[in-house]
Amino acid sequence: MAIDAWLAADQLRLAGGAVNGYQWKCLFLPDGSHVRMRCKGLTEYAVVTGDRLLYQGRSVSPRGMTLAIAGEGRNA
């Protein structure tokens, strides 16, 4: 499903259409994508809404999400 969504978004971009999503380095996560991180036996989730990554209702970067979940010492 993720690959199909990415391909559809890529085709829309190539056709000149606007696609909402979160761009992080060379990774594009379309609007509605879910991100998860497992730490200390717990699984935490974030969601892409529009062009923002939201974790616990706050707009964060992938690094900000890892800091909120695991603290220092982890790399997004």
C-alpha cells in the first residue's frame, strides 16, 4: 500500500499536481502516512497530516520524535 501511494503521489507530482506530505531528506511520506518507533517495549506512533509530522498532537521532526520517545543517544 505504501509503495502504491508513493507511486500515485509521484505520478501526480510529475503531472504538475500538488501533493501534501512530509519531506525528510530523500524520503517523502504522503499525507496520512503513519510512522512508528519501538523503544523499551512500547510502540509509539506519529502521523503525517498535510505537510507536518504529528506526534502526540505536536508538529515534530523525525529527530524531535526520537528525542521525545527515547531521549538522547538515538538518531532519527
